[in-house]
Amino acid sequence: MDLLVSHLRGYYGRARDEIARILRRFGDLGPGIEKTGTPGVCVVHTTLDSRQVVARCALLRESEPESFRFAIKWVPTDFWCGKDLDAIMQVIREKVAPSIGEEQTWAMRVARRGWDQYHTAEIIARLAPAIDRKVRLKAPDKLVRIDILARVVAVSVLRPGEVFSVYAPAS
């Protein structure tokens, strides 16, 4: 499974070492960690369940906050596609929309990094109609997160608590 991990800009090497050390503690002896082409963000390929990794990071932060000096935000990634609105729309229609129950609410968050072709509002306006469910901007059941990176797009369907950030209050 994959994770997007944000790190302090200019500290990719230290963040890579920290991520590998943490994942080894969790049981992945050989995670793949690579640059995305976007400063401050790397992709992590792990044999572990990415959502369990996020939950374990939160627990580790409570007991050993010094474990997170460089890798500051961990986001599970469900789908990848090309950096093209039609490709993103296809993922939304075929994979994201069916994963949101008829009675569930949802919201969309777009993080654009280095893609000035569209404004965030334009992207949301184009993609949102593909999900025929009730929108709730505050406290939705599912958050559709779209991370537009230098070369690719990561799409995640997240429940509350499925993102780990050192800046979020510990629960």
C-alpha cells in the first residue's frame, strides 16, 4: 500500500531515513521511499496496511514524540492516475464514488502542487458531480482527497482520523 508523506523541505534524506526506521519498527523491512518531484512530499510503498501505519504513527507519537522530526504528515493513498482532469474523473467515477455508501456524506479536498492550469474550485466543480451523494463540508463520513503532484495524482478516500500529522492534537 502507498502513503504520501510530507517532510520538511530540504530534508528528504533525513525524512527517508526516519520513515524507513519507523516502518521497520512496524514490521516492513524494506519500504520503498521515493521523491515525487514535488518539494516536501515523498511516496512510500509499504507491505503494511497504510491506514494501520497511520494509526500506529499516532500511538508512537504519544509515547515517543521525538520519533517524528522530519516526516511530519502521513496520508494513505488509494489510487494513482495521470495529471489530467479526465483521468482523475475516471478514477472518481469508477473507484471513488462506489466506495461511498448511499447514506454517507462526503467532502472533497484538493491539494495542487505545481499545477496552475486550473484553480482548485474549477477542479472540484468538474469532479464533484461524479459522486451522487450528500455533501457535508464539516465532519463528512468520507473525505475524497486529491493530491496533484509534479507528475501524477494521488486519490484517497479517507475516514476521520486516517491522516497523521505531527501538528494535529494528539487524541
